Amino acid sequence: MAQLVTVRLSRSDAQPWGFRLQGGKDFGTPLVVQKVAGGSIAANAGLVAGDAVIKVNGMDVYNLRHKDAQDAVVRGGNNFEISVQRGGSTWRPTVSPAGSLPQPVLSGGNVAPVTHTSLAAKPQEVSHIGSGYNSSARPYLPSVNGDGVKSIVNKQYNTPVGMYSDETIAETLSAQAEVLAGGVLG
């Protein structure tokens, strides 16, 4: 169950407080203590990471931006009071021993092994280089007999064969350049 806790922090010099705030109205999240350094003034006073900040020196911080909340802490000087809402702890089941554990009886200090481990090597089949699937490598160059590797030729723009012939181009231009009324070519 959540509880409201007031923590009073006090220092004699400009030593850091030892906690970091997160959130604020400008972030759209509640102002929360993100981190508390171990052994710091905040840790010794009882501030805990995860505490939701409610008030700083009696001023409500619910509607404050992050920077304004930091400024409220700075304005407090070397002594200030912070009110936080601390959540309850997570439920854990109660664990109790059902009985005493039996003591193992060792016979002469020897313990029976659970597994057998053998470090003996097993012979493996040896395959020599060149005896695999690529036993007769062939070059990718054309041979002297004319039985060479054929190359793939891509047509420009992946178009049909006769699309750019002289005849097709002339036909297309003549179809577009028809005579309009008045003798104007269009």
C-alpha cells in the first residue's frame, strides 16, 4: 500500500544531494526520484529510487516542469523537505523449511560420478582436397574448340526486339506529326 513520507535533507556545504529527478509536467509524467547514490545525503535521509515527489518545501510539484522542480530544490538552500509517495513492496510468499536436509554419507571420501566422460578420440573419415563435388573445375573462359561458355546479353531497357528500329521510329514520328487544319504541323 502506498504511503506518504516526508524526508528532510540537510547539508553543511555545497556537497551534492545525491539524487536524480525524472519527469515533470513538460514530459507528461509524474516527478519521480530516478536514482539515489549510495552513501549520499539523500540515501542517508531515507530517499529511495522510485519515490513519486509530491511537495518540495511545502510547494506542490504536480504542475511543475522538470526545471522548475529542480529550481525549487536549489531555492531550499542547504536544508529542505521533500514529501514523496512511496509504493508498497511486491508481495512475496513466506518460505519456511519443511524439515531438515539429510546429510550425505560419504563412503571413504569417494563420490559416485553422475556421468561418464571419455576424452578418447574417435577416428574421422579423411577427405582430401579436390575429392568433393567440384572435382573437375572448368574455367569460365571460351575454349579454343568453340565449345566455350555462352555469355548472356541483356537488351537495353529490357524492350521488345524491333521497338527502336529505323522503320518504327519513322512510323511513330509520322503518326504524331499530322497536318492540322490551316497547314500547321502538330
